[in-house]
Amino acid sequence: MDNQNLVDMANRIGDFFDSMPDREEALAGVAEHIRRFWEPRMRRALLATLDAPDTSGIAMSDFVRQALVSHRAQLTPAEPSTV
């Protein structure tokens, strides 16, 4: 999975919601959009990129970073079953 592409997509989502006047509603909007429309492996990869100490030039916007951190619990998919 291309982490740069995931971050670029998240940044574009963030650009849309960042124009909203209510900051908390905008942050929740980013997280809700990603939760509803991104499959679990995409969300896992995005959160792993957020946690990575060296993102090697991957530029996640501060707004998206804040949305991911503040809504991490709802964005974290359940672990896949090993049945």
C-alpha cells in the first residue's frame, strides 16, 4: 500500500473539512469520512504512518494529524479474525 497516496488522500479530505467554521465538527468530519469510506487495511496503514518516527518526506497536514489523533479510537479497525 502506498502510504504517500493515503496521506495525500487524507490531506485532500482535510482540505475540504478545514473550511468548516466549527473546528471540532470539522475534525470529526475528517475522521468520520475516513471511517466510513476507507477499508480497514487503509485505515491501519494511515495510522501506522501517523505513528512512524520517520515518514521520509510524507507530509501529513497538521489538521489531518489532529483529526487522526483525537478520533483514533473510532478509526482503529478491529483486528482481523484468524479463524
